[in-house]
Amino acid sequence: MNDVLGLINLHENERLLKEITRNRPLAAVPFGGRFRLIDFVLSNMVNSGMHHVGIVAKNKYRALMDHIRSGKEWDLARKRNGLFILPPPDHVHYSNSIYKGDLEQFYNNIDSIKKSQQRYVLIAGSHTICNINYKEVIQFHLDKQADITVVYKQEPAGLEKNFAMATVLKVDSQSLVTDMEVKADKTAGGNICMDIFVIAKELLVQIIEECVARGEFDFIKEGIIKNMHRYKIYGYSYDGYMAKINSIQAYYRANMSLLNPDIWTELFGQLGPIYTKVKDTPPANYREHAIVHNSLVANGCVIDGTVENSILFRNVTVQKGAHIKNSIIMQKSIICADTMLENIICDKDVKITEGKRLIGDPNYVMVIEKGMVV
């Protein structure tokens, strides 16, 4: 795997996640009590033996930089190779600028890609939650002598999962991709693209330069789908747990699924650990009136109320008489006495004052944005 460059592509659709991505990229959104979304793809790369990883940043990436720092927690703070950032063009920082697509960012950092010593590139996004061994994907790519390998998961149609604007593949008996299309139907099943691609570095550079020269800037639609007739594209079928974070409901469901011990074990305990930024906080403190059922409670929490089927991030305070049910409470939030929260997402540093009663719908959860006092 020393011959594989990892690129984490942060060109991700945040339109349906604006309540929790207003001041941070999707990659930096907290998940599962103590992680960020980018932790999964970073850990998968490191666990698979990849030690040269670039992050193709888009905008609002200060929170992401604060989280990953030097990459030490992922063993990527190295003198040679290691972790590096591919920043967006200067004009992307301005509110009136036009963002063209991910190939624009690839093109503006193409020298870094060309100078890498690796022969192959594995491109993945941060919005797909899974624990996957990329070694098997690379070996599949080599065995098939593929130009491009696309990782997908077969999902039955009609499930209550949000696959809005998902790329769906048609694959023949030899795993050759015969068709790809972007579907807007959120319940569409089929072979759902996980936005993980393997491609030779020289071919990637060729696609980038040719597309940009024609004024095309979308890697999937214009770099791959539009050129399907030119390349041998194979599909690698992944059969483990996978969640796509492309809406508030998808984010809520993916977090709640972690309360299932089987999913938790598969995601965090089977193929390799998921690493994250280390914070030296004490264990959770359960006070006299604390009642906790089927919940994930991170370190640093102080609980003197009732927590049921919920996820509490680090340093959350739950005062006496408070009742939290089916909810996600992020870092340093304070839930005051005699409050009732059900089907709620509280972002960081939220304070719910005494006696409040906030109840969302399971299919349309209420989001309290970062730093708000209710």
C-alpha cells in the first residue's frame, strides 16, 4: 500500500445539512459521541497501510484543521509523505465567487498529485461511514486490470434511508460497470456508489486536465460517467455496514444506529480501530438521580437526570429532573433542570434553560444550532 496515494475529497453536498455545517465542513461534524466524520476515512486509510494522505479542502476548514492538527493520532505526522492539505483556490473564500466543482480543486493542486511517488490514487469522501479494508479494493483493481474501480453497496429499494442524489451503478456478472446514473429519489435502491474510487495516478491527471480544458468540473458526472466508453470501470461490492451522511435525517439515523451493539461492534471493533483527536477528560460522572438506558455517554459528562436511547458527546451536563430521549447532545451542552428533550439534535455549546419542553418528530428531528440558548 506504499504505492497508493489517498485523497479525501471534501467536495460534498451540504445543502440538506446546513443547520450543522453552517460554520464547519461536513468532514468536521461530530459523530458517535467522540468522533468526527473524517475520522472514519482517515482511519480506514491508515489501517490499510496508506501513509501518504491528502485532504482536498473546500472552505470553512478551520474546525477541520483544529481537529486533525499534524495527523499524529493517525500516525501521519511524518518527515516523508504523511498528511498534507490541498487548499481551495483563493476565490472560493469569497461569498460571491462561483464554485465550479471538485475537479477545479484537483486542477489547482495538480502539482502535488504529480509529484507524489505513488502509482495509484484512492479517492474517498468523508460523508460515507464504514470500516473497510482498502487493501482488498486495491487488489481487486489490480486483478481486474481496471482503469477505474468504484466501490458500491447493494441496497434494497424502498428502505427508509436517504440516498438523495446517490450515484447508482449497473454491474454485469464480471463486475464490469455497464452504466452509472445519479438518482434524485431518496428511497432508490440498487448498487449505491460509496464515492470511493481507485485509479492510476497518470490516468487521474489525464482526466483532470482534459475535463478542465473542456470546462467540465465534476469528477463523477464528467470525469467518469461521461467517459465510460473510454475506460474499463469495475465495481467492487462491499457488504459491511455503510451510512451516507447527506441530510439531517441521515445523520440522525446513522448516530442512532450505533445504539445497536452489532453495528457498533462492526464499525469500531472488527477490522481496525477508528482514531480521533485525543482529549484528556475524566470519566463520566453519574450523580445520585442519574438514570441511563441504552445510550452512549462520552467522557467528561455529568449526569443527574434521565438519558434514554441517546448519544451524549464529551462534557455534556444533564441536571436533576432533566429527561433526554432519542436525542443527540454535542460537546459542552448544558441541559438544565426539569427539561424534556425528545428527537432533538443539540449542536455544541447549547444551553437548554430550566423547565423547557422540546419535542421533535422521529422523521423530522429538531436541530438546535451551535451556541444557542433556549
